[in-house]
Amino acid sequence: MRAAGVWFAPNGRFYALGGRSSDTVGTDLLNPREYNPASGNWTVKSAVFNDNQVNNMVAGVLDDAGTALVFLVGGSAAGASTSTSAVRRYDPVADTLTVLASDPWPGTAGATLPGGGAVCNNKLYVLGGFNINVAMTSDIWEFDPSAGAGSKWTLKASALPVQLGYVPCASVGSMIYTGGGSSWTGTTLADSTDSFVFDPVADLITAINSIPRATGETRAVAEAGNMWVLGGGRVAPNPSNEVDVHSPITNTWSLGPAFVTPRRNFAADVDPATGRIYIVGGYAPATATNLLEIYSGFPIQAYCGQGDLYLSSVCPCGVQGALGHGCENSALTGGSVLSATGTAVPDALVLSATGELASALSVFVQGTTSQPSGIVFGTGVRCAGGTLKRLFVHNAVAGAVSAPSGTDPSVTAKSASLGSPITPGAMRFYTVYYHDPAGGPAGCNGANFNASNGLSIHF
């Protein structure tokens, strides 16, 4: 428990860094643990931390002069009431651990552990902290790996409106969102519902709707344009396996599917390419567990629609569609929106698009990668990329079209027949191209085709 969890995209592996196997002095784990999803195996790496203050670190992957490295801030030892200010760098490819001699974390006055950590624009932000058995803090610190030696840390003018430690936070788009965190009662930790959004560029923090349950001592991850707060908490009925999902677009909370084992102080991170969330270790509920869960979350997610934080491409005709839809078409009824019903496993999927022109020729397209910001495509933007396959072609009826329909094979059967079998665990990305003979709003650019939003499906 109390390890830092990091997904390392360059080699496609998950790392549990530091932590301890019990609360007994001397049980600190000094070697990184590497999980390889391809083999399903764990490996204890050869690199060794410089000391045993390896619990309660915050971590993030940053580009350091062209090399992706894991940066780890602060930490304490099992049974200790002191902390370190060290900033350590782990290179998973070379399997080396070094200490950044020039720029220790300035926020460790007293014996302070970093609160929450999130990476945004290749900078690591530390929000709040725990001055062990004394008080929480509210400072927000920014670490820039590209700044000169001795000047990598900046204390932001903004601060958390309340003092918190163990803050679940995640970067979604260009903002950092928090949901919950731990307060200090004077004698012990308590879970909270305090929730905020921090704009690193404007250096501004504001409240968002509070997370519906009190939690802390856990992680949040960014998934499908939302913040997911994973279980956690120590005050009964916590620790929990509940997942609370915050939508930045609507400032609302909803329940995600729960994971299996209630726990707190675990290592976790997300692989953004697949949406898989890795959760390992922690207190479950009060003693250490070594259980690993690979948590798929929602198997079907809409993305790349109007209002999506990741849709940065401006509709080429300058007319946005309705919320969640693709770009507006010549009918000026909000653009086309793609959705799905049924299940991915077993495959009982039906893809449906509405807002197509009354009888438009519509092509259901499958890609192997997403284009979350969209690529200009006719009078709209295309949201699927990689290897593209034309799965189904149908005419819309009264502005709506579905597939598979009639004698069509299933989505997976059709994909396999086109030489692109979908293996268990794979992600595929879908959109619909459709004919717009009028060339978009007011015939803006002469193109006679448009596209819906995107849909990601985890099989």
C-alpha cells in the first residue's frame, strides 16, 4: 500500500513505485514493480530508491529534454513522522533511479507529504499536502522539467480554498479537477467532499459541484473526457469501491461501474489509449492486499462531439452542431450524432446515427485509433483514424440510420471478414460519413459530405 502508480506509454507497462507491504518499520519496497499487460506478469526491477522514504509520493510522466521519465516527489518511511523533499527520476527503459540534486520540493517545510499530483502541459502540479500529524496545507506547486537548475519549482498564486491532503485529482483537457481529499481533525484523518477545478495557465481555482460522497486517500484518473474518482476513504462505510464520474461539460456527477475490492491508498493509473485503469495494492479494508484489477470502465463512450473538451478543430463551415453532435449540416438541425445499443461482449451491438439528411447515403466506418480533436473532413470533422474499414453502407430514413440491420453480419463478424479481426480487449473507434448534397450550411465550401461524432468501444 501507499505506492505511486504510473502508466508508462513508451513501453506500454504499468509501474507500482515505492510503498510498503505493511505498517511495520522496515517493510518499505525499494524496487519498482513492473506489470506487463501483454504477458500478464509482474517483474521486480533492479533499480533501487536512494532511501526508504518511498511512501505517499506523487508521480507523473514528463518529457525531460526529449526523454520520457517518471518524476516522483516527496515521501515518507513506514512508521516515520518525517518526510523527504527529494525529487526522484525513474527511467523505466534504462531501469535507473536518480535524485534531482538541484531542485528538491520546496513544499516540505516541517514534515509535509505532497497532497495530490497531476500532469498538465508537461508540468507536474502538487496540490495540498499533509504536515504529518499536524495539519493539512493548501499550496499549489508547479514543477517544470524544462526550467533551469534551481528554478524548476514555482509556488502558484492560487491555493486550495481548504487545506487538504491525499487529494484525488486528474488533468482533463487543460484543467486539473479534484474530488474529495483528506482533512485533519487534530487527531486523525477524515474524508471530505470538497471539489475544485484549477486552471494552471490563468492560475485560478474555483469550486465545482461537490463529489456526492466523502472520500480521500485515493486516485483520480482522466477517462473519456471526465474525471473518475476511484474508491478510497477511511471513514465508515469507506474504504469503498464506488467510482464517481465528474463531467466538466455539465459540472455534474454520476456513478461509474464499481470495481471489485474496496480499498484505499492504492497505486492506480489509466492507459489513455485503451481506457484501461490499473488498480493494485492498498488497504482492503485495513490490511495490505496485493490484488490487481484491470478495470475497463464504460465499454462504450461517445467522444469528439460539440462541447467535448478534446474537440479543438473548428467546424470548417463555422457552424457548430448540437451538444455531442458532429458539425452542422445543410439541414441546420444540429448535425449528426452516433450512439450504440446492445453489448460489445458478446457482440450484440447496433450502431445508430440520427440527424443525417432525410435520405442521406451513410457509411459506418471503423478505425483502430481515435482522433479526439477531429480532422477536417468535408463540411465536418472525422473522429476515427488508424486503419479504417467501411463496415456498412445504408440510406437514412427520415434522418436516421442503423447498422447492422437486415441481413448485415455483426460488427465483429464484418470487421473480421474485412481482414481486421477484433480480439478480446481491443478498442475500436466508429463514426458515420454521410452525403450532404447541399454542401453544408449555406453551401459553405462546396464539399458534399459530413460526419458524425465518434464512438469508442472496448471489446
